[in-house]
Amino acid sequence: MQTLKRLLSRTSGGIVLLLVLGPTPSGAALLPRIVNGVATHGYPTTGALLHSAASDPGAAAMICSGTLIGCRTFLTAAHCVEDDANPGHYFVFLQHAGVVPVTSVTQHPSYTPSGFPIHDVAVLKLASDVTGVSPTAVNQQDPSPFIPAPGTVVGYGQTGGGAGDFGIKRAGAVETADCQPSSGGTNAELVCWNYANPVGPPGTDSNTCNGDSGGPLFMDLGAGEVVAGVTSGGIVGSCGPGDHSYDANVYAWRAFILGELSGDSTAACGTIPPVGDTRTSVVGYDGALDAATSDVLHSVTLSSNTNLLRVTLNGEDNGSLDADLYVRAGTPPTTTTYDCKADGSGEYGGCEFTLPVSGTWYMLVHRAAGSGAYQVTATVFGGDPPVCGNNVAEVGEDCDGSDDAQCTGLCRPDCTCPPPVCGNGVVESGEQCDGTNDSACPGKCLPPGDPNECLCDTCGNGICDGSETVESCPGDCGCGASSACAVGYAPSGCFCDPQCVDFGDCCPDVCTACSGICTPGCGNSVRELGEDCDDGNTQGGDCCSPSCTFDVAGTPCDDGSACTAAETCDGAGQCAGTPAVVTGCLDPGRAIVQIQDRAGNSKDRFKWKWKKGAAFSQQDLGQPATTTGYEVCVFDRTSGSPSLALHLVVPPGPDWRDRTPKGWAYKDNTGFEDGVRKLVVRPTDAGRPLVQVVARSPGLSLPGPAGGGFYFLADPAVTIQVINDDGVCWTSEFSAAKRNLSDRFFAKTP
């Protein structure tokens, strides 16, 4: 009987091994399918193939194993992906890289379930390069003449039929043997071995089992280690002694595999030294959680030349365990205090820290539910520190001079990719075109200031763009032989005057019949002929009038910022106000601020803490996860007149965590929102009221005042306020500074 060595499905009650009914070439029935192996943090290219029908990496479950054979190319078994061809449902976990999304899934074109195990290989493309791991080479030498030959099998499967201990990476030795008829193939298509009594010590005499499918058989056939086999199955359902196991022969299907690998790098990926390099070290921990042991703390010590730290967690994917990872520098983390966490319902996750501080880092593994084993892997990447300006994009840099493949625009001097600037003639991230004559648009590139600036104006531009056979203005506009709409058609989309003919929405030829009498569709978010603006509404107070003309200069408006007041329109569609300190805010018992403004904005920092002050409640904080945003306003009160030195906006969204009755906490290690990494609001009824903001570059940019220099150097009078959308405000005023230099400011309230 053949067994497919993959984990096929799960239910809320645990693991289900589905039977695939139907004869194999040998006439045996197919069953879904590392035994006597040892847990390992080595073999960095061996990954777990995860699946989530909801496309949620935090909840994804392991179904198979596989091997990284290119910087973004992953080799696995075709039977692992035969039930779902949607790449968005798959992810790959690697102990030294974390979880990476899959962008494409390609089975061998000749693979069929009825023909299993022949052609049982598939290649997955990943969303990004896996850095710090050197891909394993694809075998291009016939392994048959080497039988019997030593090899190593690695995977995340269970240790025996019914064990259910999926998710732990294990490795073990095998010795190849001639393939028997029970395997369903020959030495030409498969690589086989026998698992027989007497069984040797763990790791020296091993076998594959369910969940190991797709994983590698590593062999050295004289030219270094290669992936020579892709785990397919065996003939014993328990995976125990008496099993005759078989892998897809990589050499047999090398043309397909190498064709899919074409164009991807097979050398070390990225600039960080890969695992195995003397400049990179790995610290691995193996443990277990249960009702008596709900938290286990581990640590790793970093030197000052560490460029990158990655910490990953993988645990028993047994349908019961829910293990979470929390990482923190300097002091042990908790489930509420940490620098990074991976707390999804799945058993796979990780954290990454660029240029981490030296010293001890702590890793907490917390049991949220169930019981089972886990592995924590800390990979410490050393080497020379990154140097911005050497034309090599290194760790912590988006780009560097000419090495700007990650940028759609030109690399900035601080080695970050620029935000798109419509009107600079360079097509950048988020832009389809830039410039009125941009060849990317057969029609017209919308200019700066348009609601859809630097996007192709392909709808209603009077030209049959690209593959259009009808021009998509209101109603279907037929395209003539000249590839242009009929004369008399307003080029940005219009409606015929309904009193002219009763055609309603019209095509250009009908507009011609109406003598070209068209009226703009004001309020449709498209600035059309005869309109100054169109903001998609017919309301006033936003500098675009209900008739789609600019409000006259001086018209009152609202710029949406809590940091300004007395806003008026400028006559060109823009609303601007003057900086204004909000009155009636909650004062602190004590406050502290630290600001660092370094040249180039690469190391800008902002920290503010408000504590032990006026009372406020949980209700005052609103609902940041859904509706309540927060703003940070920093005013320089030089000469008594406030100017806005810094304005940060943290909108409502999923990065907010409800800690009722202990308030709300915002956490985003990417600093996507104006560089803000953390914003904590803790009400009085939680014990000690606190408001804290931490922001830093990238994302944070501290502009200096006109004429250069630091904002507060001339006069250290500073007001800092945090204001939420419900109008609740916390404030602190600093009249003197502990430190006030050209690049930093540090002050405390009396």
C-alpha cells in the first residue's frame, strides 16, 4: 500500500488523514502519509509549506515540507498543492527567515493524482528574496549508479503514524536502495530506501512520514550537497519498520525544475552573510508547553557588530497547541510589554530587528492554549556595518546609489526609496505614468493636483486606449477607425443634455447629434471639462464648492488637523490654517520629551511621556481600532507665537490593541504612520495614567525651521499635545531644557 507523506487536512478535533481512493500503477490504494530522527535548527533551506484558505499567515497550518532552491524559489511535491491552486493560500516558513508569502504555484505539467508518484514535483515562487540563506543546488547527476549511498532526509512531519507531532523540524540519515515495484516507479523516476529492523540510534537510521512530503533528500554525489529527492511516500501507513520509502527523483525532472528556477539567483541572497558563514551564528532552543509550564524564557547575547537579528518560532501543529512568541531587548518581555510579537493562532511566526542594540535579548514562548513541543531559532547576522553611499544596498537600507532595484524611483541620499512625486518625470511607486507625453499611457497622464495624479486617464479621454474596443465614459462610446471618439465629445466624460434627445447617457456620436451639448458630472470624483475640482461630494467647507469650482480665498474650511485653527481656503483648492495650541487639555503630574534630529533624517527620534496627571477614563479613549484616530502636535513657542515643529497622525486600525480596562496600545515596528512605533494611552482607573509616544526614522522626519538650525535652539519653550478624534487632549509645556543642542532636545516638566 502506498502512502502520500503529507498532512492533508484538519478539523477542530485534530488531524485527519484523507484517503485518496483509486489504483496506483501497481494497483495498490493510495493513502495520505521524520521517524527516528533528531530535532534540528540546521539545514536552513528546509522549510514548512503552510496553508490558509483565509490567506492569513498568522493562522496558517503546515501541510508539507520543501526546499529553498533559489532566492525566491521553493521546491516541494506536486501532491502537496494538487487540492488548491490559489497561491494566495500558501506561505513558506523557514527557521532563519520567518514566514514568506507565495505568489505562484506550478506543478510538473505531466503530474496527475492517478499517476502518483511519477512527476511528483512542484515549484513555488515567493513574494520576496529569502536573505541570509544560501539556496541548495538542484541535483543534475543520476543517483542510480551510487546505490547504496548515504543521504539525509529533513522535514516537519510526524515521528510515526498517529503521533500527531507535526511542525518540529527533524533530520535523519538514510541509505538509498533499488526501487521496488511497490513504490510505483523505478530508479529512473524515484529515489528509494528501506526502513527495516533492527533500527539504529535516532538520527542514524531514519524514515519520512506524514508532513515530510515535499521535503528534501540531501545527498553528496561528489560535487557537494544537493537536493536529490523530493519526499513522496512509502508503503507502510505507520511509517515504521518494513517501510519502503520513495522520493521523486530530482535528476529525472530537472528540466522542469531548472526551467522554473530560471532567472532566480542560486547564490547567497542579499548582502548579509548566510547561515553557515563564520559571521553568522545560530542559537536554537527546543522545549515544550503544557498546563504546568505556560511560559518559557530564552535569551541570546548580541555583540556590537550585529547587523540583523531574526527570531522564529515553530511548534507542534497538533490542533491543540497555540504558542506565541514575544521578544524584547534588555529585559524579559511579557505578553503586554515587548519589542515584537508573533501571536497568531498558528504555530509559525517570527520577528526581525535591523541593527539591534548589543547585549541580552530575551525570547518568551507563551502558551495561549493546548500543549506541545516548540522550537525557537535566533539567527544573528554579523559582518561589516552598512555604509550608505557605497552603491551596495545592505541591511537596513532600501537602496544605495545605483543599487536601487527595490525602488521604482531614484534612491535618496539616505539610502531609502523615495515616495512618489508626481510631476518629476520619473515613474515611481504607485504611479502609472509621469508627464503629459508619457509613453506608458496611450492617452493622457493625469497631472499633479488631480485626484488621480500620475495615473493614466484611460476612461473618457477620447482615445481608444490599449485594448479598448469601447471607450468607457458614461455610457459606451464606440471607437471609430481613427481610434478616436467623434468630434464634439467632451474629452473627460460627460452626459448629453437629456432635453436634446432621450438617449440618457450617451456615446460621442450621440453627443454629436446633440450638437455637442454636454454637462459635466460634478460630484463623480473626476475633474472634467469646465471643472476646477471634483472631490466626489457636493458639500461645501472643503475648498471645492458644490458646483466643482474653487472656493474663493478666505472661505472658512477644515483641514482635518487638530494642530491648526482659523483655516481658510487659498482660492486654489487648498485649505490651510495657523498653528494653534488647544486649550482645556489634561495636564500631567510629570512629563518628559527627547528629540533627536540628525542630518539626513536617518536617525531621527521622538519620545514623549505624560504621566501621573489629570484623571481620564477608558471611555475617553474612544475606539482606536475602528473609529478614533490620534494626532501628536509639537509646538515651538519662540517669541510667544506657536509654530508647528512636528505633526504625527496615527489613524484607527488593526495596529491598535484593546487592553480594557488598561487603555489602548498602538504598535507598529515598521513605522508606517509617520514613523510612530508606539502610542500608549492608559486611563486613571488602570492605576497610573499614562500617555506615551515613540517615533523614529524611517518614517519620521524632523524638519528644521527656515534658515536651518534646530527648532528649539533659540527658545526652549515647547508645548506637546496628543489629541484624539473625540476631542480629548493631553498636554505638557516645557519652559526649560536639560539639553538643547543643534541636533537634540531633552526636557522635563518641573
